[in-house]
Amino acid sequence: GEGEPVEISSSGKLETLDLLLREIRSVAPDDKVVLVSNFTSALSLIEHSILQPQELSYVRLDGSTELANRHSIVDTFNKTSAARNFCFLLSSKAGGCGLNLIGANRLIMVDPDWNPASDIQAMARIYRHGQQKPCIIYRLFTSGTVEEVICQRQIQKGNLASRAVDSKKGSLEFSKEDLQDCFTLKMCDCDTKRK
């Protein structure tokens, strides 16, 4: 079920996330983290398989969180120490515009969104007026899967947007081969690195 812990060694992403959170607590004990996912099931998996077993303190905000409680959850997280509230679990759909999480200076994107603007908006939760620390963003994706394709397309869309803003000519079109490539499982170490 959604609330059941799983063996994290069954997922390279969960293993990486587990190690990353341990490293942050060890190396930067005053830093706090926002964990963002498009899926509440992924947040539950992280909650029950990583945060609770490591006894890492956290709060959670998703679509089921009462609107009346959201401000107090954010306010408490921003004002408390990393020992008291180390991690903020956030559903990207519930996060929306205007959520100010400057209590954290690290943000982990657990999975990418096809729309790069959605991910940029999520990343902006910690990089806001009043932030006192340098911000670090981590983007997780599983190499060889559609997640990697989404990240690659975000980069392409970003390059296209930059060209449009800079008034330089250039277009980005997807051929039949490009679309087939999107849904082909890659068996290399990292297709993004290769490209």
C-alpha cells in the first residue's frame, strides 16, 4: 500500500535520495530541504521508507492539506531549526504560486514535469526575497527512462525560449525519430551525458 515502507535498495533513485539526505544532515546540519514530487504516492514512499526510518523530522503539504492549515505549516517550518523540521514534503500541484519556503536552502526535485515552467516555479519556493543562504537545487531522474527524456526536452525548450527572447532565429521541431527516441529505453550509463 501507499503507506508501506519498501526496501530502498530496490530503487536507484530512493538509494540516491537516502544517501543525499544523510549527507546533508551530516555535512550541513543547519540546512533544511524541500522535497518536491508530482505524485503524492512518491511523497508517501519517501516518508515511510527514508524519513521515518532515519528519524528525520518533516512536515508535509499536499492536495489533502486543509487550506486553513497551510499557512501555519509553512510558517512553522520556516521558523524552526533543521533538528525540529529538517524536510518539507511538497506536492508540486499543491505548492502552486506564492509559497515561500525560505526556511530551506536546498530543494530536491524527485521527478520532472513535462512543463519546464512547473519545475521552475517549484524551484522558486526557496529562492525568494528574504533567503539568507545560498540555494542548492537537486534534480533526480532515472537514466534511460522517460524521466531523462523529460529533462532533455526541458533543456531544449529552455534553449528555444532563450533564442526567442534574444530575438535569434531558430526552431525546435520533433521528427518522428525524435518522438520514437522519447519512449525508447536506453541501455547506457547516462543518455544525457552521452548527448
